[in-house]
Amino acid sequence: MEEILKKIPFFADLSDSDLQAVISKIQMQYFAADHEIFQKGDPGDIMYIIKRGQVQVIRDNAILAVLKDGQFFGEMALVSDEPRNATVKTVTDVEALILKKDDFKNLLETNPSIASIVSFEVVKRSNALF
């Protein structure tokens, strides 16, 4: 699981002990094929990492991306109060690792090193948008 987390910008530069703290908060969730995980406009409160399967990212009836094993989505929900900007629907059965916003906030409050690295990444990503 560490290798998957290291591919996610928020977690790429964390120490092994900080990664273990994140891993301790991750849960497994299963979704059947053709299931809508969330809709555009829904509140964002969970980040998803695909362990096995495929999902489509859809906006305005157009498929923006197809994500598969090891890829992730919904990560901005952890650091933003913005609603979901796309709909995500499973193509196949999906086994996903999930990290809830409340658990993530708890990690930031109890692990200053995680908070510092995540804050830096959020600023970097925000600046890239402008």
C-alpha cells in the first residue's frame, strides 16, 4: 500500500512513519460494476484509491478519464470544501481504498509533519491553476 500512496502528491514525500499513520486510517470499500460512486455537485468527504477495477470520470455526459488499478480520485475533497466537480461511475467491480476527510483532518492535527507537507502540496497545486 505504501507504493500506491507514494504516487499520490499529498503523500509522496511523507516519511515511512507518517505513511503508516495514513495507512492506519484507510478503509476498504467495494463497489459493483455500473455503480455511481458520487455525482457532480455532491459534497466531497472521501478520497478513493483504486486497488482493483476501473472507473469513469464523467462531466456533462462526456467521459473525461478512465482510471484503473493504483490510480486515485477525489483527493481535493480532503483539503477543500468545494463540491465534486465530476461524476464517477464504476466500469467493473471496484475494490477501493478510501480515506475519509474527518480521519485525514485528525492526521493533520496529530502529525505536524504530515500537515506541513500536505499544506505545501495544496499551495503548489493551487498556484498551478492560476
